[in-house]
Amino acid sequence: MRPFVLIFFMVLISSLPTLSLAHAVIIQSSLDSGPVQADQPTEIHLIFNSNIEDVLSMVNLVSKGNRMHPLPIQKGKKRGELVVELPPLPPGEYALQLRVFAADGHLTEDILKFTVREAR
């Protein structure tokens, strides 16, 4: 194999980990701790693997019948954290539709399903 071809492949292989981190990925969510309590406002904390441009990002609440309602979001205290404000919701199945822009400009879209239950 020619030396320049070998160098090319070495550079390509060494850049692969960087390429795989180009999009924002949720690494932690407060939704993982259990169902949301019914009839009370709730803050959902989403932590991504990179900084998020909150001004360019959007989160919609998806309810029965695929009705979408935009939700207020703000930057959290941690790096890559977004805080989503849920209004009081009746029991049922819901989802958050996310369109977030990473600080590097890449768009990530995701859907997080969650349940709202009566307090016990």
C-alpha cells in the first residue's frame, strides 16, 4: 500500500469518533424517573451530550388525536440541559416532539413518550 493512501485511511479512521458526535443526543431525562403526576405543572429536564441553542429549538406536547401544543423551554443550569415546562395534564399517554439545534448547528428530532398518572 502506498504511504499516502495509508495516511489517508489513518486520518479518516481517527476522525470517525468526532463525526459520530455531530448531533445532540439525550443522555439523561427526568422522564426516566417514572410517570408525571396528574393535574400539576411539571418541569422536565433533558440533558444532551452537547450544548443546545435553546432559542432555535422547539418542543411540542403531543396529546390524544396527535394534537400538538408548543411548550416553553429554557436553558438549564448544566451543560447541554433544556428545561421544558409542562402544564397541568389529566391522566393519559403523551409525547414530547423535540426539534433541537446543537451548538454546532446540527438539527436533532426526537419523540419522547411518557405517561401522566394520578397521585397515589
